[in-house]
Amino acid sequence: MTTAALPPRTALFLPASNPRAIEKARGLGADMVILDLEDAVKAADKDAARDAAVVAVAQGFGTSLGAIRLNGFDTPEHAADVAAVAESQADYVVLPKAEDAEQVARLIETLGKPLLAMIETPSGVLAAAGIAALPGVAGLIAGTNDLAASLRLPPSSGREAMGVALQTVVLAARAGDAWAIDGVFNKLDDAAGLEAEAKAGRALGFDGKSLIHPNQIDGTTKAFGPTEAELAEAEALVAAATGGAERYRDRMIEAMHVDQARALLARFASG
């Protein structure tokens, strides 16, 4: 099983029923490829998609992590998905509509693999801290489309209408020492809008963003990477620090700030 010390900046969802997209994904350079058995797959194709996902993760995705998203607890396909994915070579498992920590804990025990829990409902948001704290939960993914619908937000609402929910997902992830992955951007031909939303997500504390199209990878990777100014500042701060609380340029710094700068530089070095 592949392991990753750093969270994915880009997590690309692909229908497990689309062999052409799966093959193409091996050369795209996303940090994580998530083969979807849930929303992106027609009911008639569920069994074939499950088999295809197991084969695909066995073949691997090069330097990209491979994950499989299950059908949810309340679906007829869930049990078969769990049985197949537990025996697969998937690096991670993605669970939609996570809402109950005890239920998630039992699933993790059955799967024996690290899990990314999607927070897509008000109940999920309220339970996020307990879910993120579970051993075996690698991260939380904000399912913003379903969350907006379950919050009954009007179509004209912007992301700020979900601000409390999104911040709660980040808080829960940080309290549980888990990754926080932002939701998808639905407009496929709006590079500027994607970059703006990705930068806003990073500013909110998210580690990366889930994607629905390959053309979103480069812009999102850039948005979640450090700027040249941030890198220069981090390098200078680390070089100047001598330990303890001290003056650095026009402000006071301490060990926490040095650790943050080192973490930023390590992330950049990872590519």
C-alpha cells in the first residue's frame, strides 16, 4: 500500500465505469485519483464499475495515490463494494455522506484501509469532529454540492453561505490530525473562477481540493502551492531563527512560526 506523509492538493474524481478516463488519469499528475462507484455511475453499470476499479488500483496510477469511493451505507451496492474494496490494492477508501462516527468506525475495521470521509449533510458537519478523531480516518472531504442542497441554499448562494460548515470541517480535521479536502468546482471552463475558489479554500485552511475534470489539476496545484514570496519569506525566517521568542524583521516569532515555515518549505520540496 502506498502511503503519503503529505495531503493531496488535487483529488480527481473519475467514474470507475469509464476505462478511457482511467487510463488517461495515469499520466495526469493528480496527487490522488478517486475512482467513483457512487454518483458518477449508472445503476446498471455498478457491478462492472466495481470490478473495473479493483483492476485499476491493482495496476496503479504511477505517482498518484489510488482511492475508491464506495456507494453509501443505505444503498444495495454497499456491502458488495466493501467486500471488494477491502481485498483491493486501493491506497484509500472514500465514504460518501459520513454522519455517524460509530458506523464509520465499524466500516474502517472491516476495510482495514485508511478512509476519507465525505461531509455532505448537516448531520455530517455536526459529527465531523468525532469522525475525524477516529483511528483510520485520514481526512475529511467537504461535499459542497450535497451540502448546499441539504442546507436548502438557493442556487444563487455563494460559498460564503456555507462558511460556517466549511470552517467546521477544517476545525474537525485539524482537531483529529486529519487532512481537510475542499469540495469540487462545477464550472469546467472557468479557470479564473477555479483558481479563486482554490485560493479561498487554502486561505480557509484546506489542504487541497477535490476535482471533477483533468483540466482543473494544474490551476489547483498552483493555488495550493506556496507563492515565490511565501517561499522566500519562509527561507529567510528559518535562516534567521535562533530559538525561543525573538524579533524577526517587524514582528515577534517563536518556535511555532519556524515550524510553519519549515512545513511550507517541505511541502514545496515534495513537488
